[in-house]
Amino acid sequence: MKNSSYLSPNFSKKRKNNKKIVYVIIHYTGMQSEIESLNRLRNKKAKVSCHYLINRKGKIIQMVLDKNIAWHAGKSKWKNHKNLNKNSIGIELVNKGHQFGYERFTNLQIEKLISICNKLKKKYKISPENFLGHSDVAPLRKIDPGEYFPWKKLSKFKIGKWYDNNSKFDIDLKNRVNKYNLFFKNLYRIGYRYFKLNKKSPSDRLIIKAFQRRYLPDKATGKIDYKTLKISDFLAKNIK
């Protein structure tokens, strides 16, 4: 897995305490080719990196050692953690992304991703709900890994959380204030940040879309409908 020819110089000098590794954050590269992605992740001027890159053929390339702080999450928040680089392992999947022609992830990529996530989960005792997308922890500026990422499939391997379609839920959708407040209270409990409870903001739409992109990828409208609210309620009630 580790190949010294691919190791990136872009990491912090301070090393991580293994007990502080509590998240795995999944990204796509968002560049036109694998070579371009590798070059950027090793370019000192770019100041970006990841711990692992998985190419379209399923090859896993280690670019920064787990013990080192890679620069992948940037300005980010989840639960009570800020700037998650120091608390996480970053995994990049080679994909052109929305800017250059977003592609479906290959079966080989996802198989290898599941494999490495299972190893990391066991090694660092990472809880299933702490496998996140870049857009979860930085919803105002990131949309990766995007609506093609198969969170539902990964949840079957206890990587990331999913919801139960048959869960009971009852609320008067005509009461817009209640709907809005309940949704964002649910999101806060789940772990999302970058909003204020009981106070609307134009940027809230981006947070709604980030949630939908993960759990309702075919309906990422930025509007709180019944199913969006129901899913948020189920997930919030099932947080350990």
C-alpha cells in the first residue's frame, strides 16, 4: 500500500495521537486525471494532501502516513471538533468531480474503499457514524464526494449511518417555523454545524443540500420536504 515514490511532503510537523483519530473524511479529487491529482497532492505550493488515494482501478496509494496530519479537510467543523485535519484520516477517490465531468465511482474503487475503511475502523476504533464526506464537515464550500457516492451501500458494512424508511414520524408540515427549527435541531444533534439554531440564514440552503446530497441524492433541492425532515429525525434519534 505504501510506496515512497508517492509520499507527499504536505503534512504538519506535529504528529497525531492515535486516540485523537476519530473521523475518516472521504473526498473526490475533482481534477481531470489521476496524474494531475497526484502531482497536486505532492506539490508543496498547493498545500493540500491526503493519507490515501484510490484510483479508478482500485489501487490504494498512501500519500501521508496515518500518524501525520495531512491537509485535506481545511476549515471544517463536526460536532465539537474544528479544523478536522488533526482528528481524521483523509481518503481521496480519483474522480473528475462536478467541475470537469462528475463520474460514477467504479466498483473497484468502492470495494477497496470499504476494505481500507474497515481496517481503519478496527485500528483506531472509529464509530460508524464518524465516516463523513467533505461536504458534511465543510458544507458552505464543498460538495464532494457528491450525489453519486454510495453511502447506503457503505452503511451495510457499518461505514457511515443510514436511515430506516419504515420509521414512524408525524409532523404538521404546514407549520414552517416548526419544520425549519426541528430540521436544524436534528442536524445539530447529528453533527452538522455552520448554522445558528432558530435563526435563518441564506447559507442554510447549502447545508440542507449537503444533507440531501448524502441521504436524498436524487432530490438535493435545498428545500426541507417531508422525507428530508423524516430522515433527519431518524438519524438524530439514533445517535449514540
